Amino acid sequence: MGMTKKTWLWLFWLLGSVALGLYLLAALLGKGDEAVLMPGPLSDGHHQLVEACDACHVDRFGDGEVLQQACVDCHGEVRRKPLDSHPAAKFKDPRNADRLEKINALACVTCHTEHRPEITHKNGLTQPRDICFHCHADVAEERPSHQGMAFDTCANSGCHNYHDNRALYTNFLIKHLDEPEVLAPATLPPREFATVLAELADYPRDRFPVQPLTRDAMDAPADHRGDEKLQRDWLETAHARAGVNCSACHLVPVAEDQAPQWQDHPGMAGCSQCHDLEVARFQQGKHGMRLKSGLPALQPQQARLPMRPDAGHASLTCNSCHGAHRYDVASAAVESCLACHADEHSLAYKDSPHYALWQQEQADELPPGSGVSCASCHMPRIDFDVSEWMSRTMVEHNQSAVQSPNSKMIRPACNHCHGLGFSLDALADTALIERNFAGKPTQHVESMALAKADKERRDKERGGDDAGMFGF
């Protein structure tokens, strides 16, 4: 007697359920497409990691502490004082224990829950915009200047940032009261890597003695020395002037237990031998975060910002911006950016006053540091502690460090050339930002006036001018 139609349907349902269960189990164990397990899309900050669930879920069956540690492993460096105004240590202090009864500020996912696009705001915030109320309900009593303000305006541009608030502290605002729109001199700090090599304990000076090299000193294999353009490009670089020969980049370790071998395309392994800080910072930002997670390099077509169609399949590594052999930092600072980015802000750059200054600097009509490239603002020159005893000025290759909220750009970039009040107004004017700052701000941020009023109130309460207490 043959099976009935109903029996066949039950059989197909059973086999289909088993197959689906095995498919989901394989994904859960990391043997299949893990993305099928996601309850929702990733945020703008993490969307590149859709293929690397274990970047956050390092233990597939771990609890909240495991997920929290994953956050700390990537973001812990900038979640400590003075970089973070709300570090974990503040809430572990017994004097602030009552704060944790209102909101668990020790867990990153309290405010940044992934896979919830329906409640995700700017900067990945998944709490209501008036979250500050939980701890600062009495702020109007502490600061009369804040009376009548709604709590959903705290994080407006020019007011407060929950984490990096260094450019918006009242003390910092008071220190920069009454500054002009453009400072004098309006120049960026100089790069100094070449001048501090002798002081860098981990620089491989035994392999690369700091002395100029000539064409005859090239140590590339014989069959690589006939390319005239390659030779010319290398000889015109700071590498050749600083004693960095061909083998410095191309002769790199393949594995820990193997001797270095010549590689025609060494990639970042060659760069990191001297520029380990820059490579590490690059991998912390959106351009390089996939590489840090063991994924193929980011391609512009994967970005959520508008990109040039002809750059869609380019892979973002060191050589994507710097080029091979020539390593032209001027080209990397402008042309490399515009080769991919096609948003309104980027497209407007070459019609901006900043670009006009950049052209004048490149033509030697202005001193070094007078021009403003894309990198001047988005990859600024910062003071970075390279050891316990010294720091140096380096280019911040983690462009996400100053991206959002945009007030994080003020201290490392804007304040080299512009007064603080002007910078706050400019960064609050979204239309001006889209025009790449061609013109003056039409928005006005009250932060400077509020800080001035606070200073005057404090001075009056103390019976005199004690402005020296507020600067740092």
C-alpha cells in the first residue's frame, strides 16, 4: 500500500526541519553562514563585520561579560580618563553606586545594542535621547544657565558628548573665550618621525641605518633593478633619504619559524616593521577594521557613504593611499581620498578655501603646514605616547577617532587654525559642512556664552577674578 499525500507532506516537513536545523547548527558552530543567525542588521559602525561574528561573539555560548570584554578589546584604549568623561571607574566608585540603580553604565550594550536598527540613533546609541536625565536631573540647580533646557538636547553639536567631551568641558571653553575666527599662525604641527628615529628604542636601525642611499646601493634582486620609474620613485622618497632599502619592505618574515623571504607584494607586513603604530591605528578605524578581524580588506563598494563607481573594487591597504615605492604623502592626503569618496562634502573640497591654501602650500607659496588637506582634518597630526618616556607627533591613521561626534575633531584639527567658538559654530552647521566650509557658519552654539556666564558667576561667588583656575 503506497504512502498517502498527507504522509509525503509530513515526510518532507520532517526532512526539511532536520535540514534547516543542521544548517542553523553549522552556522552556530562557525561552520556555515553565521549571518543567518543575526536578529537584525548591524549598525553603521560595525556593518563591515557581518562576516566575522566572532569579532564580538568571541565565545559563542558566552554571557554578557564575554561580550563586554569584546567591546573593551577594541575600544578600551579610548574609554579611560582623560579620553572618556564617563569611564567605568567612575561608576565602580562606591560614591556613585546609586547611579547604577538607574542605568547600568558599566555595560557597553546598555547604550549600544547591535542588531536593533529600529531604535539605533546617531553614533550607535540605542537609548532614548534624553538618557542624561537619569543622572543629571538636578543639573538646572547646579548650573542656572541650564534652566529650561530639555534633556534630549544635551548631545547636540557644541554641547556635550557622553564619552570624549574634552573639547566641550566648561574649563576648556573658558580658556578659549574671545578667540578670533582665524588664529595666527594658522599652521599644523610638523611631522617629526624622521627627526626622532634616534630616540625610538624599537626602530630597527641595525637594518636601516639612517643615512641617504644612492641608486647603486639598491639591494633588490638583479631582475628587479632595471625599472627606471621604480628606481626614480624610490630615490625621491624619504625612505631612500633615511636609509630604507628595498629589502626593508620586501624581505619580510613569512612565519615565525622561517627566515625572511623576498616578496614582490609584501603588503602591510613590510610597513609594520617601521610603522607599527600607524598600522595598528589604521586597523582600529573603518578603513582597516576588517583586516584586524581577519577579513579581506575593505572595498569602497561595501561602504555606506557614496563612493565613486570606478573605485568600487579597490582594496584598502597602506598602498591603496600611499602607492608603491613613491609613497607620496601629499597625494595620499588629497587625491587618494577623492579617488574613492563621492559624498557632497568630499566633492565640494576643491572649491573650498581649505583646498586653495593646500594648493598654495604645494606651490611653496605658503610655509609647510599652512594648507588644509582631507587628511589635515580627518587624519590629523596628534601627540602620541610611543613609550613611557617620550611622545611624538604622528598622523592619526584611525580616521574614525575624529569622525563622530564631529566635536572630537576640534582639539586635534580645528584649533590649530581656528578659534574655539568659530569651530563649534562651523561644526554645528550641516549645510556648511556639506559645502566643505566654503563660507561662514550660519548656526550659533551657545556653549561659549554659557561658559562665560558660569565663569562670571564663579568669580562673583569667590569675590574676584580666578580665571587661572579654569585653564588647562
